[in-house]
Amino acid sequence: MSSAQQVLAAGPPVSVKGPWRPLGPRHLHGSDFTWAIAFVVPYAAVFLAFVVYPFGYALWMAGKPSLYAELIDDSSYLRSVVNTLLFVGLAVNLKMFLALVLSGFFMRRRRWIRALLAVFVLPWVLATVQSCISFHWMLIGEPGLVDRLLWEALGIDGPLWFNDRWLALGSNIVAYIWKWMPFWTVIFLAARMKIPRDLYDSAEIDGATGARRFIHVTFPVLANLYLLCTLLSTLWTVGDFTTVYLVSNGGPAGATEVLATIGFSYAFEGSNPTLGVAAVMSALPVLIPLVILLMRRLQTSEVRL
Amino acid sequence: MSIAAPHPARRRRRLRRVITEAGSAMLGIVLLIWSLAPIYQMFLIALDPEEGEVEFDGNIWPPEPSLEGFRAVVTQEARYLEDFWHQFGNSLFIGLLTMFLTVLIASLASFAVSRMRLSRGSLLTNAALLTYAIPAAFLIVPYYRIMHSYGLTDSLWAVIAAHVTFAIPFAILMLQLYASFIPFELDDAARIDGASAVQVYRRIYLPLMVPALAVIAVYALLLAWNDYLYQAVLLAPRNSTVSVTQGLLFTDTDAPWNAMMAAAIIYVLPPTALLFVLRRYVVAGLTLADGER
């Protein structure tokens, strides 16, 4: 679902209050009512057939308590939980923080920086599968581009990135950040551009420059948006299958599997579908509160700058 | 910073500026390398003349750049890529239909809820957001079973249905946001002139919403284009897509990687082209949704 991250976040800088609360109910009559219903029916059908039914099906499949006992006994499941927490926690926060800092860099009015921005957003347009594969080959070891460059430039024997759990996890995180940081940078850049200039001018009169200006002016204005984006991104990254599957392939020996990939391997490689569904469904107690928090923030807070 | 000179303040300021400029130039170079390295790696492998071990000989520069890899893809001579154009066609079919259906279904629902003000309609658009409570990757097993019961085993339509399902909630959110900047007076005036609901949708709503529609079209295409999991699970190997072939073989060093990477480069072109064509609308859609009007 990672590409969903791309644009959904385009929403946040806006007051989400308006659109979700129509101007007031109006009673539709006759053919208008029929047409309105007819317009809504296709989506209602999609929602019932492809959201409600699969979700209910998943709950039913994963309903047996014995499945969870089986999961807890499985050390590779517990490791995947730890990996998911590390992957999501580190990748999302690093990415968001770097995006926030870099959006400040791209605010500088220089022609070459403008041109650099066009190059910088390339990873976002590149297809996920292909860019993950490229990362895989870059880090494959001695013949890979990274180790080769380390040897040529510094005379260091590069490590075998996918033979060590922590290096492999780090590689996944780096590939993930490479792919998704540009998008969030653009979001923060758009938000920064909306901060009124006189806010900075008055801060300057009060003697705030550089880092202090960031701490006392920029960040408070962006904080709400930053939190919202981080929440959204966390939700989607929990379900990120492609990065882990195609960069480290869960290796070495399954040491970097996350919930999404281990659920897949239980279901399709271990031919135990119910266990696979139970594995991913075990994340629900964490995901549901996150979604509720997100919806409340979307509904109650003015995110407008 | 410890320069003691006649005009320390001015000096310090100048020094500071030089440091800032040097710093941002260095950051610029780092970002350039960071952004381009994986893309460079793709070309490095794709431009290699021979298939086999050569691509991974640890070259930093292609020793004898050649377009052999691209030729082998286009003529479908490369191993594993015998069906490249068929798979490319499948990817294109899935991508374009996901795009079309997302735009159609989402705009109809959004029109009924936000413009015709269907009472209780907002329940549906709110429920749509709940879709994102479960990451798509988590529902692959139920989907696999359900598509079977719908009679869509090994059907491109199964993949399209899955992509449309996960693209629509964002599309509706985006359309609702954008529509809130279009005055209702326009609709009302048309209604007084005797326009039907369908005519308002076609003649007023759709033309005014073009930027938002462009954003969701690009978004839906990228969603389908980026997917691996759903296409790999729901489609049979003989009827798969470009993503799946590449994803399945990615650890196989014996595959003809020059051709594989050439195929990857060809594959990333369509969405890039679409984004380029629609860039004006996409920028307008994103910034208008930002509340500037």
C-alpha cells in the first residue's frame, strides 16, 4: 500500500472540517434522490464486496485463540514483531525528520536548488519494485556498487550487507527512506511556503535567527501537520511488504522479516493461511487506536496554516 | 570564526555566509548522489553488453556500454522475458483501468455526497477512510479466497478490484477537499436553468474538478504500477505482469540482468510520462487543495 502514502498526505495541510461536514442536509426529492442513490451505489458495492467482506473474512479466519498461542510459541513471529517495531519506528521517524529539515533547505531561493528538487523527487516517481531491486543489487556484497566504491575510494572491504541482521534491517530502512522521503519533503515544503513572511520578520526583530527561529517559529506552526503525517505514514509503513521482501528478502534466514512478510510466508510458503492471517491481525490492537486518533485529529483540529 | 580583525562583526557575517554557501553546496552534492545512485545502478547493469556474471563484476562504470539489453527486451529474445510485451500490456491494462474506475466511482460518490448533499452520505465517505485501518498487505489472504468465490481466479479484474478499493478512499478525500472550494451557486444556477443532476455532474462538476481528477488519476496509476503483492498472488504465472516477473527473479544471479534492468527502465517510463503531461494540473490540484484560492 505504500504508494497510498504518496498522495493521501496531500490532504493534511487543509482544513478537513469543511468537506466532511456538508453545508447542511437538504431533502432530495424524486428523480434527484434516485440519481444520488445511483451515484453512490457503485462505491457502496465496492466497499461491501472488497472492504467489509474481506475484513470480516479475515476476522473469521483469525478467530481461533489457539492460533495466537501457536504464534507466541514461534520465535520467528516474535522476532518479526520486534523487527516491525524497529523498522516502522526508525524508518518513519528518520524519514519525517529528514524531510522536515530538507524542506528547509529547498526553501532557499537558488536556481540550482530548484533544479536539484526535480532530481530529488525522482525516487517517488520510480516504480517501487524496480527501485527495491536496484537497492538489492547495489548492496549485494563485493560486486555491488556500494562495496566497490568503498574499496576504490577508501580501501575498505565493505561488509556483506544481507548476512547480518542489523545491516540488513538498516539497508531496508535506507531503501525505504530513499523511496518515500521526497514525497514528504514536498508536503512540508508546500506547508513552509505558506508560513507568512511577517512571522519571520517579527521573530528576527526579537533576535531569533537560525536554529532558534526554527524552534520558536517554524516548528510550532508545522507541528500539527508533522504529527498528522507521521501518524498516516506509520499506518501505511506497518503494511509495507515490498521493501522488506525485495531488498533484504527477509534475510539472513528470516532475521529481518516483518509482520507483512511473515504473514505472507506462513500463508503461501508454509501453506498455513489461518496462521498467516492471525499473524497480521495481531497488529490490530495497535492499528485501531492509531486510526481512531488520526480520525479524531482530522475531524477536530484545524490543520490549516 | 575566531578571526580578530578591524571589523569583526562584518567579517564574521561574511565568513558565516561563506560557510552557509559551502554547506549547502555540499548538502546539494550529497543529495544528488543519494537520489541518483540506485538509478545509476540500473543503467550500469542495463548497459552491459552480455548477460550473465559480467553485470556484477564490480564495475563503477560500464566497461563497454551497449544497448544490447534493451534490444533483447524489445525483441523478447531475453530469457524470462519472452512474454515481456504481453506482461507490459497486462500492467498497462491494470494501471489504466484502475485509474479510470477510481476516477469514475470516486467522482460519482463524491458528487452525490458533497454536491447533491445526499443526507447521511457523509457516513459513506467517512467509512471509506476506515479502509486504511487495515494495511492492504494484511488482507491478501482473504482477498485470495474471496476472489475465488467471486469467480475471479487468475483474472486481471481481481487485481483491478483490489487496487480500486484501496485507491478510492484517498480519491474521495481529495475530491471532497477540492470541491469545498467550488461555490454551490454554480450548481444552483444550472439547476434553475433546468439542468438535470447528470448534466450538472458532466457539464459543471467534472470540468471544474480537472486538477483534482488529475491528482487522483496519477495516484491510482502509481498505486497499480507500484504493486507487487496483489499481482503476484492473484495472477497465474503465465498471465503475470512486469512487476511480478522482476520481483520473482530478483535474487537469481543467472537471470539476464542487463535485459531485466532494461525492462525495468522501460517499465518506469509510462507513469513518468503521465505525470509530465499532467504536471500543471497536478500542481494546481495539490496547491488548491492546500486552501489557496
